[in-house]
Amino acid sequence: MDTLTVRDIDVNDKRVLVRVDFNVPLNVDGDITDDGRIRASIPTIEYLVERGAKVILMSHMGRPDGRITPSLSLKVTADRLSRLMRHPVSFIDACIGSSVEQAVGQLKSGDILLLENLRFRPEEESNDQEFSDYLARLGEVFVDDAFGTAHRSHASIVGVTRHLPAVAGLLLEKELNSLGHILQNPARPFCVLFGGAKITDKVKLLENVMDKVDTILVGGGMAATFLKANNYEVGKSIVDENLELAAKIMAKANKYNIKLLLPRDVIVTGDLTPEAKGVCMPVEKIPPLGRIVDIGLLTINLFTKELERCRTVFWNGPMG
């Protein structure tokens, strides 16, 4: 891989702005239920700390829609990171302003500071130029280690690179190398398993693997869009606005003789509250007020059998 990484730069006594992905799941009490993403960022952070960097971490969590939402504060992730690393991690409940500038100015070599949830500011997702410029002024070099959000055209991912030297973190390097190997020379049969909600996030990847993939399995929020494009009624399920993309992908799969499997049954609920009860039903019987929230047991068995025969599996996005 030709991408520059943290290994290629001198970070000693420099303010290093690091985009991590601390978008971890929380339970109703606000406790972290899976800290895998935090753990995945530690090698890069440790690398920087050991070399005397002043580490400034920034991330998002959830979808607060540009508003301060206490239940989505990153404070809980700072505490978990500190415990995992056995190293102090400072947290500040803002990502811009004089308090942030003061906290950054007080950093010493080897210190770690985590800023508050970037999506508390609407400028983050709109890739606002002034906001990008402000974030960039906090650091002297930028490290992108948020593979899961690397495709987003947001201020903390794309905007800051216009103002700072930018390199990849160790996690991003690892993921890019793995992805490159899979896309260039996958062991066949090769299966791509797609979940999540947005089809637009997957189109570029699909275009790159259409001549190599043998099977595409579709679940998660995307399933409703594909089912809708295949003339099924999906009730109140979330359907991607780019419905025609699903139809194009199915047409391409047919053209290249790729097996594309959609759910045969799904878990449906009447609302999206934590108390809602899900019912497993065939995709032909989704009621007008039903919402698809997961794949069903028949589909799980169908997908499992398909995956068992494959030698390479690329999985992107959750099934439910």
C-alpha cells in the first residue's frame, strides 16, 4: 500500500489530531455494550503516546442531528479507553471554543485528550469549511484511523485534510491492506454480505467486485430497499431514497451471473422502541404498519449454508 502512515512521520512533541471511530453501542443505562471499536484504536494511540505525541482524539457517536444530546456524550468512551490503556485520558465536553483551545494548549508529550461528540455540531456532517479549518488548527498533523467512517465527506474526515498533512493510522492501514487483498485476488467462491441502511455507501465497492464475486447476500436496513425494488410491500420500513440503485445492482448481478439472495423472512415490529416485540414472518406478509428490524430464521439458515461453501467472505454492515 502506497498510503503514508503514522510510521512515516515524526510526531515527537507535536499535536496530533486523530479521527477515531468511537461510535459504540450503548444500553438504556448508557453503558457500553461492545468496546471493540475502542480497542481497535489502541495500537495507533499507543504508538503516538510512546513517541511523545500530544494526542487529540475526535469522534462521533450516534445521530444527534447537530444538537447536544447528553445520552450520546463521548465521556463514557474516554473512561473506557483510559481503563483499557491504563493511561489517563482527558475529556472535554466541547469540540470547539476557548475551553478546547486551552485544554489543547496545556497538553504535554504523551498526553491524550478526547473532544466531545463532533456530531453535536451540524457543521461536522455538512463538511463546513470554517469548522474544518478550526479543527485543523488544533493539530499539527492529522491521522485518520476511522475506517468505518472513512467514506464520509465530513469535516473531521475530509475537511481537515485540506489544512493539515494527513496520514493513515495503524487500524486504517490494516483494513486497507486486507480490503485490497480481497478485492484484487479473492479465493473463490467469494461472497459479499451487505447490511446497514444506505445503498449509496456500498455502490463503489460493488462496482469493484462485480467481476470477482460469486454471491451477494443482502440483509439489514438495505433489505427493505431491495425488497421494495423487487415489488414487495415493506410497510413502514426505512427505504433508501436511491431505490433505483437497488434495481441496478440486481440487474448487474443478473448480467454477471451472480447469485443475489434477499431475505425470505424477516423480523417485523410495529415501532422502534426498546420494548417493541418482533415477529418473524415471510417477506410476502409484511403488514402495512410493519417495520423490518432483522432477518428471520429461514434467512439465517439460507445465508449460513451459502457462507459455508465460500472461501472468502466480505461482510459490510449489520444484519439487524
